[in-house]
Amino acid sequence: MIYELTFLMPSLAEDKKEEVFQRVLEEIKKEGGEIKDKNIEKRSFVYPVKKNKDGFLATIIFSISKDKIHNIKDFVRKEENILRNIIIKREFFKKDIETIEQKKPIDPTKFTTKLTSKPKKEKAKLEDIDKKLEEILK
């Protein structure tokens, strides 16, 4: 399966930031994962996250077996320099996978995520409600 791990780190020294990022990459590789793409950039947060107004946004796209993903989740959760994180399953079009393998920039508009929604219930008509009320009141 292909997953995307996105996490926030506080403003750290350059070497400390890279150290945390490399530890996460090494943990993914240790669990048998293959790194497809990675990115890290400085960001200002819209609201303070654990009293931090800015920090780093890191994204790692990787493939790993389903039974190993919980180990990655546990590792990231325990890492003290990660403020927030999310791991999502990614579904790609075939050409997006080829783009990742060729190390070309990814077009995020071409991702598809499976969303399930409940079917909408049909609203009752006023006339039907009036008929039911009359039946009940008789």
C-alpha cells in the first residue's frame, strides 16, 4: 500500500530538523518501507500548535505492507519533536506512480481519495405529513 505521512515540527535548528526527519525516514526503511517522495519546508501556522506559531511541514510518501503501518504510527506518535501527524492511504493514478518513480514533481490535483458518503434520504412532502397526522388523530 502507498501511504502519505504528513507531520509538523517546531522551529528547530537545521541539524536537529534534519535529524528528526532522517529518524522517521530510517524507521520507515527499517520496517521494510520504500520512500517514494519526501519534502520538508518552513511554514507559519494559522494558529499556535502546542504554543508554536511556526515550524516545519514534512511530507513523506512511501509504500509499506499493511501490517507494518502501525509500527510507523507508534514511532511517529512517540517522537517528541513531532507536534501533529497524519498518515493516510493514497490511491494514485498509474501515471502518478510513474511520476514518483521518475522523481518528477507530483500534481496533487490528480490524487484520488476514496470517500464514502451515506445516501441522502428523500425529504417527506408536506401533503404526506398532513395525511399521516389526520390518520393518527382519527
